[in-house]
Amino acid sequence: MASILKRNDRWFVRVRKHGQPSQSKTFTVKQDAQRWALMKERQIDQGLVGCVDKTVTLGDLLKRYLKEVTPYKKSSDKKHGGLRHCLRGLYQELGYLI
């Protein structure tokens, strides 16, 4: 469902559907806002946008962060150890061995 609000001579549109991330945009003309909202609602209904990958886990995100972000941090050794500890605890709690 789309909501259209007037804010400071502009039209703010937010489209929200259950289970999908909300999308928003601002327009100067109300008709443009209505057209965009209708287009986004149709795209969501057809499954063209807003699909969330539900197979990504917290463990996957932590591993990616350790690999891609922490090497560039000043205190990467401390951060790396702390995150590895969190990851190990997460897997032990779920019953996995790493």
C-alpha cells in the first residue's frame, strides 16, 4: 500500500508491502508520485523488486565482514579476534563445530 504525503511543496511517497522492504521517493508533482507508487506496487506484486534473500545468515555476514572490512581497520587484530569469538559462540550455540 502506498502513502502519499505533502511535505514542503513536495510529494513524499512510501510503498510498503508485508515481507518486503519499504521504498520511498520524493516528487514535485503529485501525479508523478501517484504513477511511481502504482508502478512500484505492480512490480512488487509481480515479484520484480524488493525480494529479500532469506538464506543469508548472521554467520555469513560476520564472515564477510571479517574478510572485507576488518583488514582495513586500525585495530583489525582486536576486532578480528572479537568477531571470531562471537562467530564461534554463535556456531556452538547452534550446535555446529568450526
